[in-house]
Amino acid sequence: MRDPWVHVGRLWTDGQTFLAIDAALRGAWQGASNDDFEKVIIDQVIALGRQDTSIPVGTGRAVLVGADGAVRDDSWMEVFESETGIVAIVQASGLPDYPEVLARALGYPDTDDLDGDTLKVASGEIAIFDAGLDGTGPDSGTFASARPGPVPPVYRPLAYGQPRPPDGLLMPAPHAEYKLKIRWKTWLDEHNCFARWLLIPSRAND
């Protein structure tokens, strides 16, 4: 993969699953208030061993975009976007040179990645958020808007007592349909590994 990448946001995971969904549909997900996380993610997806890469939410579907506890239980998931509209979510070990490991993870070929399901986005915006929370309302988390910025220079885990970062990210989606590709824990060398989720535009449907 040789696209230039821009860092647009980051999400902290304690090992939980995240959803990527058409932002207009996120109100239909009640991960906390209706126990959707327990009934759908834990009882169906996790219990079946990662066979599902998407779940029904309201009138549409959300794709599952992390995390991989084999890389780290508690870690950052860095979100990037390419000039061609590909969204990449990368979870990396990243020691000692975090930016270099992220760059290598982004450049890793996707030819052997697992093919996931399709994400349809009619609203022009993608929401990526912690599936243990509601998509909207009092039991939802906080959302940040994706914006270009520098790649974090060091890994630096979330410290105890430090204010938690946003639980979700809102991203403009210029394409109507994206194909999910997944790469679970992959070693780059004897010290560094990563997992990666790609949302690749299906241009024929734009």
C-alpha cells in the first residue's frame, strides 16, 4: 500500500470492540442502555470467534473495526486517511519508534488481509465508536471530529487519572460504500507487531 497517509484521530481501547457505521444510524445502537453490546457483540460475535465482520444496526449495518487484544489489551487505535479516501485504523506495539512502526503497518501489503463486509454510508459521514456505549443520547460517549494532524511521536499509554479521550470519531465520507479488510496481529520484526482495519472505497457505487 503506497498511498500517502494523514493522521486524523485516535481512540483509546481497553480491549473492547468498536463499530464503524453511517453516522445517521448510530442512534439505533444501544450498546449500554439496551445491552446491545452484551447481546450482540459478546453473545454472538465474540462467542462465534470473529466469524462475523458486521452486525445489523437499525436499517443498516455496522462493521467491526477492533481491537486485537493480542497486540495489546489497552492501547491506542490510530486513525488515518489516504488521498484516495481509504480509512485505516491501526493498533501497534510501537516501541521504541512509534511513528516508524505505524508507517510500516500502513505500508504493509493488504493482498492477504481478510475480506470483511461492506459498509454503506448514505449520510456522507462515518461514526467510529466504542460498541459498549450507545451511539447517541445520555449513555453515549463523546465524539471528536476527524482532522489532519501530526502522527503521535511516542506511544505513551493513557495514565491513571488522566482525562479520557473521546470515545468516538466522526469522519466525512465522500464515498457511498466501503469494503472492510482486516489484518489481525502481524509481526513486523521480533519486537513490533500491529493489527489493521481498512475501509476501502467501492468506487463503482459512488
